[in-house]
Amino acid sequence: MKTSRRDIIKAGVLGAAAASASFPLIAAERETSPGRPLDILILGGTGFIGPHMVREALRRGHSVTLFNRGRTNIALFPDLETIKGDRNNGLDGLRGRRWDAVIDNSGYVPRHVRDSAGLLAPSVSHYLFVSTVSVYASFKQDLDENSALATIADESIEQVTGETYGALKALCETAVRQVVGEERSTILRPTYICGPGDHTDRFTWWPVRTSSGGEMLWPGRPGDAIQIIDVRDFANFTVDCIQKKIAGTYVTATPENGYTMGDLLRDCQAVTATKVDDTWVDEAFALSASKDSPVKNHGAFPVWHPQRGPDAVTAQIISKAARGAGMHNRPVRETIRDLMRWWRTLPDDRTSTMQAGMPAEYEAELIARWKKNHA
Ligand SMILES: NC(=O)c1ccc[n+]([C@@H]2O[C@H](COP(=O)([O-])OP(=O)(O)OC[C@H]3O[C@@H](n4cnc5c(N)ncnc54)[C@H](OP(=O)(O)O)[C@@H]3O)[C@@H](O)[C@H]2O)c1
């Protein structure tokens, strides 16, 4: 089985680096008062990440307009203006309007991004595009803003799949830079975005499963590194980029080599006040268990990647530039705490079946199989 961070992160939604100390500011905006409330347009805004951005922008006193088709979470922001339209040839509602900045949170198809960037470039001073670390060509070496990007043979493809997602997002990035200009655009490349509201259950699986106690299967070794980005930290940095006019490309993640699966076990137990009996299985076993898991969406061990063997994902995501530009990463334990608080507010029909991880019977079967062969 080929496992890549690109495929796995896609399953969830499914430039030039600025040096840490000298990130470029958008020239025209240097004269404007840093405290001036801004008019911000968000393309999207009602999924998982968007609402956090909306709330953060409003909290800071800015005005927000949403643009979407009116299908997802339509009752979320009754007091905000929502311009109804479709990124696929339905941008008319945006014509003749002006905003200080646009946050493009829903661009997956280069043509859609080229169209919105082209239409908005004359009427906004700043275009921020939410990309992904899935844009990278390989996950075998450490990644920063200058690492090689994935390509696609046929750039006219518009079908977004696990295979095309990363290369299409890379083309979307190029469209923004070309159409809006590097000095007026920001590209953010988040890794797994986690926290309250996450519909993928990828990171959520770990504390929720821990809270049930008993014998629990863990993949790889406790020292295996993982990286995420808390959705609130990502939303804060997004609004910072808009407000402080930070242009350029930024990878966003928790610090490299800063957090391990063992840390995750410790924090999940601490937050849920539950001690599990942890059974660690090797990479080969974990990968095969993941492939055969009845939960097909995100694998049996979401957010974890094997660090040895042919399917190893050894890359660390170097997000120093973003931290140099002001991105703050809260402790992962805080993410877990707030995730669990949110999870406990959800109705039973939402929490009864998780979108990631594995059913209890499958886990018990795997533990028995592992122990039989490794007694
Ligand atoms: N989740 C992760 O771990 C992760 C990791 C890396 C990158 N990302 C990136 O994060 C972004 C997605 O975040 P999110 O889903 O939480 O975003 P969001 O902005 O909260 O939600 C998606 C929004 O897009 C709108 N939308 C979808 N298709 C549209 C269309 N054709 N025309 C107009 N509006 C449309 C939806 O509303 P309607 O349905 O009503 O139109 C909804 O408001 C993507 O750019 C993704 O690549 C996510």
C-alpha cells in the first residue's frame, strides 16, 4: 500500500518562503492604520475552518462577508451578509464590490481560483489562499516553503481525488501568485487541521478512543513524531496575515520533532482522566490493519505515519517561517481538551460512529492477532 501524507490529508477534506525575520509586508498598506477595521470576504466560511476564521475576524472588530452556495451550515451566521454563488462559473454576485482582503478557503480547482482571483484582484488589496502541505512532491525529506511541489500531467483535470488533490492545490497557488501578484498574496499550507468542529474525526479519534479505556492499539513506537495545527491557531494566523499584511508562502504546523505518539497517549490519558492499557504494534502490522479497517475514510491510525520501511513518511514540516511571522502554536494538550469539550456537546447520532479509527470489535481482533504472533 502506498501511503503518503498527501493522500491522507486529502482524505480529510475531502513560492517563495519568507525568511523568518523579514517577511514582506504589502507596500500599499503600510500607511494604513494597523487598527483600522477591515472588510474581509471569505470564499467559503461555513465548513470547519471557515467559522473559526469568521469568529476571529469578528472578535478583532473586522467586518466579514461570506460567499458560498448556501448549502453547508446555512444557519451558522445569520447576521452576516452571505453572497450566494458557485465558484464554478457563478461568481456574478462578487462583481462591483470592494473588500480590503479575501480569504480563499474553498479553492481546489485551478480554474475556479484563477476566476475568483482575476475577478477580485482589482477590488481587494490582499488575497489569502488556504492551500495544504499535500502540495509537496515527496514526503521523504523535511519540507519547507521551498521544497519541490507535486505536478500533474494533465493540468486541465478538475476532478479532486486523493491522487490529484495536492498537485491541483499547487496549481491553485500558482494561479493566485500569477493573477494577484506575490506582493499582494499569501499562501498558507497547513498540515492536519485539528480542534473543535473537525468533521473528519482524525485527530479526535485518539482522545475519544482513550476515553473508553481498556486495551488500546497504538501504531509504531512512542517516539514517532506527529504534527498537526490547531484550527484556532491557524485561524489566528490567517487573520494576522490579513491584518498585518503579511505576504508570501507559509507552512503551518506544530514545531518539527516537537510532539510524538507517546506524548499523544500521555495527553489523551491526562485530559480524559483515563488510563488505557497501550499495546504498540509495528509499522507493517499497523499499515495492514489500517488498510483492512472497516472504517475506510481515514485509516485505523489517523494522523500517524510509518517512520520506517518502504511506506515511511519521515518528513518533518518546518514551519519556522510562520512562527517568525507571528504564528503561535498552543500546547497540543489544550487542543485535546477543547476537542473533548466540543465532542461531548454533540448529539449521539454524530458521536456513535467515528469517521476515523476503528470499531471496538476490529481493535479487539487486531490485539488478539498481534498478541498471538508476538507472545
Ligand atoms: N481539514 C484539514 O485538515 C485541512 C488540511 C489542509 C488544508 N485544508 C484546506 O482547508 C480548506 C477547507 O476548509 P473547510 O472545509 O473547513 O472550509 P470552510 O470555508 O469552512 O468550508 C467550505 C466552504 O466552501 C463553500 N463551498 C464549497 N464548494 C463551493 C462552491 N463550489 N462554490 C462556492 N462555495 C463553495 C461551502 O459552502 P456551500 O457548501 O454552502 O457552498 C463552505 O462554506 C480547503 O482549502 C482545504 O484544502 C484542510
